[in-house]
Amino acid sequence: MDWLEDKLTLVTRTAAILGVLFLLMVAGLSALDIIVREVSGRPIRGAGDIAKLLTIIIIASSFPAGLLERKQVEVRLLGGLLGPKMNRAMDVLGTLLTGAMFLLIAYYVSIYAGKVSRSQEYSMVLNIPVGPWWWAASVCFWVCVPVQLFVILSELVGRKRTEPGS
């Protein structure tokens, strides 16, 4: 399982790094847009279009790594009262429900990507096709499904996350 987790970590962290780079690009573009507005009195043409399209990927690309590294919020209200076995069962149930949720998200983002592509939606100013950006987000969410299956299996066998290569 270590080998598989290392490969999943490589894929998910690469996606997350891409998302962070896009976030830095949006931040830089926003700062540059402010400077250009102050100097010229006019915004950078299409800056909003670019920021909106990149934001789709910024958000979607962070989920696979977050799931694999188990960075989501856990609420343990009943764990102390119900004992370790029931607490473990609740952890497994939580991972199953998280997996089901991401399966639904991936499905509905794919439907939306298809709808946007069929309607040939374009960005407002730069006239960039929007569909491919939503398909990229859809891929990110579909990557979440096998990642969460790995997390579910890890939880079922009682395996905790290790750092890659250890």
C-alpha cells in the first residue's frame, strides 16, 4: 500500500502545486491590475476573465491532496462516549460518506462541464471557451474518487497515513 500511496501523493500534490501556482498568478494579476488602474485609470482588459477561469482550477485541484492527506475537518462528538470500536466505525462511515459526496460532486461537475461545452459558453471579455476549464475541474474531482477509495481501504485496515518514501 505504501507504493500506491506514494504514487497517489505524487499525483495529488502535483495538482495542488498547479493550483497554488494559479493562485499566485491570480494574486499577481490582481496586484498588477490595481497598479495599472492607478496609473492609467483603466483595468487590464480580461483580467477578470482570467481570474475566474483560473479560480475554477485553483479550487478543484486542492481537493485530491486534501483527501489523501486527510486534511478535512473531523468532528468527534461521540467518540469518547461510545468507545474505540464504535469510534472507528464512525471514522469508516465518515470516509464512506466523504467518498459518496465526491462521487456526486464529480458527476455533477461533469454534467455542468458538458452543458457549458454544448452551449459553447465563452468568457465575457477575452472570449475564451469556458468548457475546457470545467472539464479540467471535473478531472480533478474524478481523481478524488480513487483517492478516497484508497482512504476508505486504509481506514478499514486501520492504516494511518505515512509520509512518502517512509
